[in-house]
Amino acid sequence: MLLFVCLFALLISSSSHAADFCVAKLKGAGNPAGYACRMPSKVTVDDFVFTGLGVAGNTTNIISAAVTPAFVQQFPGVNGLGLSMARLDLAPAGVIPMHTHPGASEVLFVSFSDPDPGLQITDFAFFANNLSSELLEKSTFLDDAQVKKLKKVLGGTG
């Protein structure tokens, strides 16, 4: 019992050295953990507000898509939190090329302005078709055996 009381007293007496917020000082060098923190006296409410996600992007380009980032460079209040946001606008027939986010996660909220958006399930779009296995190997980074196995399971040829 005495050990429990001592441990409990130790836990409630230790103070946390974590900052309540760390608005990015963008003029300095960034690192994987974020930017250095701006002095609290220099922080304004605008550092915690970003309105750019409410504006549609220009989709008149080769991929018929636009990305509006809300990363620490545009939104200094998210510095050090390990999160960021972005708005993706897709015109009809628009695509977002395959990409990765090493060490990060991605969450998508999709909103359609058409009641029949023609939703594509990626597994079927890639493997239940007659695209060549060689093309799929290059675009998915899977080996030939895996591509052919998925094509067989999902009814694709080629």
C-alpha cells in the first residue's frame, strides 16, 4: 500500500514539459518534428485559422485535379502536431496519381455533386480489366506473380 501511495504521489507531482501549442516560426529551418516555436507573445489568432479549404482549386490541368494544402507552411498552428490537411478537387475524369506518405496517414472525406459519381473501387479498377500486367506492375509496384494472382481472383485478363 505504501508503494502505491508513493507512486501515486510521484505521478501527480511531476509537471509536464509539453507546450500547450507551438506555432511554427517559418523563417527558421524545419526538421522532421516540425519548426521551432514562435514566442507566445508573437502568436496571433490568425495562426490558428485557415480558410483556404473553402476555395475550390483550379482543375484545368493534365490530371483534371487540384490540391489545396493546409500544411504547416500555410497553417502554422498545426506545427508539431503530426497532422495536416488538404482539399482535393477532381473534375470529371480527374485523377490523383498513386502516391505514398511515408510515416503518415491519410484520411479522405469525399463529397460528390452528382448523385451517380461512378465510384471506382481500386481493386476492380486495377485488376478486373484487360490492362497489361507489365503496366500494372509499374503502377502498383507489385511483382508479376502478384498482379496475375489478383487479375485471376478479380476476373481480369492481360
